[in-house]
Amino acid sequence: MVAQADDALFRPVRTGNPFEETVERLLQAIKLGVVVPGDRLPSERDLAARLNVSRVTLREAIHALTEAGYVESRRGRYGGTFVNERLPKPRRTPAKRLARELGDGLDDALVLRAALETGAAEAAAARSLSVGEQEHLRRCLAETSAASLADYRRLDSRLHLAIAEVTGSPSLTSATADARMRLNELLDAIPLLERNIEHSNEQHEAIVDAILAGDVESARRAMQEHLSGTAALLRAFLSFP
């Protein structure tokens, strides 16, 4: 059985800022493709229990996301809170400004991501995956390969999260989601290049093939090469005059 990413993302919030963290968790689930446009979020009662927040706090968080254009509430027998079919476009903060704001945090985020995701590829390849887990990986790979430019970042994130999921470790899935969100704003600040997407899709296929074949070394090497390319592209754009 696949270790569901929504279990990893909809985990109990830490004490201190429950409203802010609830908004963050819900946004993670949307931006990383765990819940997709048109999907209904879990019921208010279920979501409040899983996040360990009051229903008042949850309603305030959902209201904030409604105002921001991410979700909508529908009434009636089949009502609930749904992810909007059209999501807000990412905020295009200049890449160099983001780099200045991050400072040494950029290298920290890239190193953390590399450690987590190469480890996830290795761990996934080392496991005997169930038929459901194999299908989950193949489906996420196919959806990423067929994604439009508007959806590519989100479905790319979903594939990387799926690799963490099939390790069977919810903690690794949570950490991978957090690391990806740290880089998402930077990734959104650089252009999507058609040749880069083609190359990225080829690398994704190599990673998934190695995992499905149980080839630990090839899975680690393919993921390392893929992440190194993304890091190089980020650094190139961030240092461009």
C-alpha cells in the first residue's frame, strides 16, 4: 500500500501558530499536487482532527485560501471545500531578489533536497514495491510527461513526492515536501525551458525505471544527476547579471 502523501502533509500542526501552519499545510497539499484542481478536501471534521486544530481555526484557514483564490466552498448534499479548477498564478518575484533574501539558505535548501531525494530514490529501489505502488509511480510519471507548461511544476513536484511515498516512510515524505516547498518560489521565478523539460522528463523516466527494476545504484545516480541539473540551472539564473 502506498504511504499516502496527504497523511504526511495533513499531520498535526505544531503549537504556537496553528492558523499560519494550517494555511501552510493546505497550500503544500495543493501546490505539490496531492490534491488537484477539482478535488474535494477532506471533510472539516476529518481535517481538523488530522491537523489537530479547532474547527474555528480550520475555517479561518479555508477562508484565507478562498480569498486567495485556491479553494471554493460548495453547499448541498455533494458540497464541501474544493480546489479551484484554475489556481492563482505563482508570484513572479525576481530570481535575484529571492536569492539575496535567501542568502546562504539557497545552498542549504539544495543540499537538503539532494540528501533527501537521492536517499528516497535509493530506499524506493531497495524495497519490493507492491503493484499499487508501481502503478502509482508510473501514473505520476505519465502525468508529468504529458503536463502542460502551466501544470508542469505542480506535477513534477507530485512525481518527486511519489518517489518519497513508495519508500514507505511518512517522515521522509513530509521532509521531502517541506524541502520542495522551500525551493518552489525560486523554481517559479525562473523560466520553463522546453529543452530542459524534455531532458527532465528523460531523467524522470530513468529514475522511475531504475526504482521499478530494483537497481539501487542506478536510481541514486539518476536522481543525483537530475537534481544536480536543477541546482545548476537555478544558480545560473540567480547569478545572471
